[in-house]
Amino acid sequence: MNDQHRITAPVPHHGAGSDHYKLTSAALWIGLIAGTVLNLGLQAVGLWVLAIPFGAIAAFSGIALVVRAIVTGKRR
């Protein structure tokens, strides 16, 4: 029996060749790397209050990359 209330629309798959996918991937990787480097650098200098936002950027970017990999089904 079919469930009429179930949403079965496929998740739109943006191919690896699309410009939007490449731009978003680049921005997330830059956010992860730059956020991590700035967070570690500011903590090493002792400015941990200024390091918090960069740590948040790095954490958000890392989580977004993991979620994106799971959603698009890319297994490397």
C-alpha cells in the first residue's frame, strides 16, 4: 500500500562539474583551514576571546563538509 503522505522526491544532485558546487566546496575548505589556523594562532598568542569566532567558523565549515559528503553520497 502506498503512503500518500510520504515525501519521496529525490534530493537534487549537483554534479561535481557545476560551478556552484565547486565554489561552495572551495569556500568551505577555506573556512575550515583559515578558521583553524587563525584559531590556533590567536590561542597561542593568548587572545582566546578573539579565537572563539574563528573556531566556530572552522567547526561550522567542517560539519558542513561532512554533511555535504553524506547527502551527496560521495564516498572517498
